[in-house]
Amino acid sequence: MAKIEQKQVVVNEIKEKLEKAASVVMVDARGLTVDQDTVLRKQLREAGVDYKVYKNTMVHFAIQGTQFEGLDQYLSGPSAFAFSYGEATAAAAILNKIAKDAKALEFKAGVIEGVVYDAEGMKLVADIPSKDVLLSKLLGSFKSPMSSFARVIDQIAKKDAAAE
């Protein structure tokens, strides 16, 4: 297979991932120990996130004309890419958690649902709780007033029943 055809295979692989992805996070993972990298990859895999190192030139060609085109300006130096397909902030949250212990792991940039974030923006996004956590908090806040109301109605009904 010619060299250009081999590169086209990689570009097509990246394009396929981008078509399905809700978000892509770029990190510089130089300096991670083998143990740290193993833990990182395991947690990402369990969350349904693809994590892979690609050459910047391959990514450059793959992102052209997509919502991820804004990453082009950050394509310098070694880059690893985390593709989230379900929960858009899953990769950022896991990477941020690992980065707190592994100082060598640094955010470079990311795109979440079409919005490009720099390294600082990705750290802020990573601190946002997942959709499931936010929904459970919302439902919990609804539940408390409703249960109080139900107890009051129950007491009124018992009082009326006792009076009859």
C-alpha cells in the first residue's frame, strides 16, 4: 500500500470518530507514567470514550469542514485525543480528575457540541457535573416540596376523618 493510501486510512478513521462524537478533547500526555496512562485509558474506556494519539497532520486533514475545525490552531506538539460519544463532558471530567494527580497531563483544547474551548475553558467544562447528576439534583429539589405538601394534605385528611 502506498504511503498516501496508508495516511488516508488514518484520516478516514479520525473522520468516522468525529462524525459520531459529541465532543473531542485534546491533551498533552507527555510525561505520564505507564501506570498513570493505564489508569487513564481504563477509565476512559469504561466511560465509552475513545482515546488515541494521532499525528497532528492527520487530524488537520480530518477536521476540515467539521464542527471540530477550531482545533486546528491547537495542533502543535504531541497530542492525544479523547472522543466522547454519549455524555459530552465525560472525557473532560475523567481527564481533569486524572490531571489532578498526574501533573504531566495537560489540557490543550477541546470542542464540546460545536463550541471550541482552550485549555482553561476545558478545565471549567470538566468541573460541570454530568447530565445524570444535574437531573437527579433537579428531581431531588422537586421531591422535597412535594413530599412536604403530601404530608400536610395527609394530616388534613386524618384530621377531617377523626372529626367525623
